[in-house]
Amino acid sequence: MSAVIAVIDYGMGNLHSVAKALEHVAPLARVRVTQRATDILEADRVVFPGQGAIGHCMQELARLDLVETVRRAAREKPFLGMCLGPQALMSHSDENGGIAALDVFAGDVHRFPEGLRDAHGLRLKIPHMGWSCVQQIRPHALWAGIEDGARFYFVHSYHLAPADPALVAGETEYGIRFATALARANVFAVQFHPEKSAAAGLQLLANFAAWDPDRTA
């Protein structure tokens, strides 16, 4: 039987492009975009995408009764968070005066400070939107075949600040240096959009589709 990859659908994000990218890199897998807890918990691996506001994300997860389902999937299965996904995995976000998130990873989500400038002194726009380099802070199976410093596509105004620096698997410079990939056990979470990141993004998704956390870092 072919493996099942569940893409969590809580009404936020371009799920069609995520599913198509996964189908492209894992043609033998069954990619299921779903809001059903049973589908998520029965899948072989889980993708948690999204874009937009963390408050709306948490509201929709609660409305769909998926909060504990996502937490359980992040404990038990190969799990990939993308864009808003990793922000939701943190303990807390500064958005709208403070919002409690899923607390899978201890730490916070902070808005980029005003007045950021690049190395040439030019003012940087918020949101951070476009292509930026990701430095691989430590080896990981999902970096296989991806050059250190490869460019990925970003759209975000808030950034990850994990309590444990050992969680950081990738960083990016945008006026400040911030975490763009977190990894622990069976969870890998990235601030960028792999499905919009050309060859490097597709390679990361292919690596995830083949990843066995019990055998590799």
C-alpha cells in the first residue's frame, strides 16, 4: 500500500500548490488534503502549512477540534511545518498583544522590528517577502542535496525565537539573523515556502517524503 501524506487543511494557505508539489516529488504517495482528525492520525506523515495570522490559525484549529490532533501528530509522525505552521508550533506569538500557540516548541514568535536595514544601509520592508538565503546551522536529513546558503521564498512579518538554540537547523539574515528552520526528533519546521522555492524547495519536500526519523537526524 502506498504511503499517505496528510496536508492539514484549516482554511489558511495555498493548499493546492502544496499538494501538487508533494505529488510531484512523491508520485507513489497518496497526498490527502484534510480537516479530519482521523485522516491526520492515520497518515504516515503530516504536513502543517499555512499563511496569514496566527490568531486566526489557532481559532480555526480550535473550531475544527484539531488542536490536540496536531500536537499528537507532531509527537508521533514525520511532521513538516511550513510558513505559518512553525509559528503555530511555538508557545506564544506577540501578534495582537499576545496569543498562546501549540507549545510543541518552547519559545516565542516576534514581529520584525521597525527600521531594519541591510548590509548597505538600505531600509528593509516588512513583511519580509521574496528570496533569501538559508544557512544550514547543523546537518539534517532534510538538507540532503540542498546547497548550504540556497535561496528559499519567504512571506512573513514575524520570526521564530525558540527558547533552546539547539533546535535551530537553519538561519537567515534580514536586518537581523533569525531562525528559519527548527528540528527535533520527528519534526522539521521551516519559515519559508518550500512549494514556492523551485528546485531547493522540491528537494526538501522529496527528502521529507522519504525521511525516516528513527534512522536519520
